[in-house]
Amino acid sequence: MQLCLLTELERYSAQHSELEPEVLQVARRELVRLANDGVCASASRYTQLQQSEAAGRLYDLETALDALHGIEVERAEGWRRAAHDLRGSAHVIVNASTVLTREDLPDTKRTEISHALSVAATALSKLLTDLLDHARLEAGHEQRNVKAFDAARLIKEFCETARPLAADRSLFLKSEGPAALEVEGDAIKVQRILQNLVLNALQATQSGGVLVTWEAGSSLADSNHWALCVQDTGAGFTSDAMPLRQELKDATEGAREVEESPQSDGAPSLSASPPPTLDSQSTVSSKRLPAGEGIGLSIVKRLCELLDASIELQSSAGQGTTFRVIFPRRYPGDSNVQD
């Protein structure tokens, strides 16, 4: 623009030779001042934009660092609880083994302690397996292998195999849902999620039992989703008893905010309302999760992230606890889909 103005000024000067030299000097001086003001204003605006962008990046960095710190605190707390559970099981094994070496131990007491030793050894083995699984998930060594499978058949078959575990504790284990539910996904990882949730529910329930349900999304917005729901009649958990409760609560509220947005067909979505709970039949409140359950729930959360699934938690006084997992029914962008 300044060059155009200078060209016009020179052309005007050539066409009007009668102009005094001082007039042209003033005109050129004003043109230089105008150009200088423009450069200064542009540099000032650029500096402001740079500062604003730097402040935004600093805020993003601080937010990311806060989130990272929260993850580290959560991870440290998880390992601390796992170490506490490991130590507890190890102490039971050591003490039971020491008592069993006594020759004057009555047979009834020996049988009782042998059973406690077996239970502690089984719990220790499961916890070590869960820790290894958790470490693999955190390290990113797990990959999803998407294939077509019948989710209803997978869930029913697992519940059949797990029903004797419930019967041993005088609990029921029911399964309800459509006779068939064809989906795409990683069947092995879906079963691992189901297994962790069901076994944890059985451990947390003193009376009554566990209900496992599944459903396909019926609305247009939900046509590419299906839900797995595990409900128990336990006493529920407090925030202190469940380290992941706040994180799961945030995930539940976030998913619900998305799902409560206006739907194109006006139909309710899978997450439009809180997952249902059963009336509690367990009068003893669990002050702490069973050994290793925090790791198990962490594994569930990691597996859900790997499968692009959302997990919701509902638990309150006088009601049992419900976990609902909403899975994609199709993975159109996944190149590993197999028939």
C-alpha cells in the first residue's frame, strides 16, 4: 500500500511541476510517518497475539501437568493398595503355614486353616495375574482384535460357568437379554470386562445376588451401540472404599451430558437415564473393597478405553451397585474386523 501511495505521489509531482519543493517534502514525510505508524501498530498487534497464544499454551500445559499429576497420584494409590493386599495375603499364607507345622493341632483346626491357606493362595495368585494384566494395559501391549460375535451367547455361557460360584455363597446369578445380539468387537476382552464385574459383584454381595443384562440400542442415535449391565444387591460402596469411584462418576456424568443432548428421533438413548440399581439385601456395609478389586476395576476401565466403550457407575444407600458398559456395535474404521 505504501508503494502505491509513493507511486501516486511521484506521478502527481511529475504532472504538477508548479508545486513548491517544500510541499513534496512534507508529503513524503507524512507518507513515511504513515508507513511507520502502520508498521508499529502491526508489530504491537503481532506481539499481543503472540502473548495471547503463549498464555493459552501455558494454560494447556498447566492443565496437562495437573492431569498427569492426578494420574500419577491415582497410580501410586493403586499400587499402594495392591501392595497392601499382597502383603495381607502373604501374611495369611505365612501364618497358616506356621500353624500347620504344629503336631498338636486338632484335625478340625488343621482343616480350617488349610482352607484359609488355599483361599489366600488363590487370592494372591489372582492379584498377581491382575497386576500383570494391568501393567500390560498401561504399557500399551494390549491390542484389540475385532471380530463378529454373538454377545448374548458369550454372556449367557459365562454366567452358566460362574453360577456355581454364586451358589457356593447362597447367591443367585441371573442373566436376561435378547436371545441373540450380533456385534463386532474383541470377544475376549469383553469377557474379561464381564468376568471382573461379575466376580467383584459376587464378592461385594452378602445376600441376594447378581443380575446380568444386555440390550441393543433402539433409537437412531444408539443404533451403533449395545450395553452390558451388572447389578448386585450388595450394600454399595463409599467414595473411600472405591478409589476409582470419583473417576467413574466423572465418566458417567460426561457420558450422560452427551447422551442427553437432543436426539434426531426424540427417542431416549442408552445413557439418557442413570443405570438401574437393585434393592440392597446386604446389611453389612463394605468399608473396603475385597483384596485386589481396585486393580480389577482399573483393568475394566483400561479395557473399556481400549474398546472405545464408556463405563457408568450407580450406587447409593439402600441400593446395590450397578456397572453399565456401553460398547460400539460396529468398528467401521477398524481394519482388523473379521467375519
